[in-house]
Amino acid sequence: MTQALGPVEYLIFYFEGNQFRGEILPALTDLLDKGLVRIIDLAVVSKDGEGTVTILEANELQAEVAEALIKLEGELTGLLSEEDLLMVAEELDNNTTAAALLFEHVWATAFAQAIRNANGQLLMNVRIPNDVMEEVRDSILAAAA
């Protein structure tokens, strides 16, 4: 029997001005160290000022970023295809860098398996953007004051 998987998510985030330098990596490393997520695949897509696209492997990134990604080596499986990453590039403005991350929510594995064991089916999965939640929270707090 294969090991149960938690929910898997595909996340793409970008940095204008090609300013991806690795500041997010300590937070990602913390999630990995705590066993909350497992990286399945990771790639960086960059588009320069003229629109030329570069798909970067971890060892091709700036030294401080590549160093931080060493911890991830061996966990990356290459599931993100060149076609996937070229579709990401199509959405990027010139002079922008994006990171594409495929990861498992390890923390939710037991709950997801319990739903499967009970013959449950996922009906909907919606991620609410942070700015929307902050606006709603601020409105509620303002109304309560």
C-alpha cells in the first residue's frame, strides 16, 4: 500500500523587477523543518526586460538562494514540465520573476485520509486572498468599535 498523501497545491507567486533573492526561503525552510509541508517540485521562471524567458534550476540561482535550496535537493521530483513553466512565463510581465511551487500539505494528511476512508468527496476548495480577509476583518472590527 502506498503512503497516503495530504492535499497537494500548486502555487505561483511573482516578483516585479526580477527581485527574487530568497527572502522567502527561511519561512519555507521552517515549514519543511516542522513537517507541515513537503516540496514536490519547485522552479523559478524569469522574464527579462526584452521578454526573454529563462527557466532556472536551483543550482542556477544566485548563490544565497541556491544555498538555501540545498535542503530541498532530493525532494524535488520534476513534475512541473517545461510546458507548465512556459505557461507561467506567458502570464508574466517583462522584468518579472515567478516561483512555481508544487507542495503537499503534510499537516492535513490524516484528515484527508479520514475523509477518503469515509467515502467523502471534496466538493469545493477556495483560497481567499489575504487582502480580502484583512478588509473583512477590518470592517468587522470597525463596526464593533
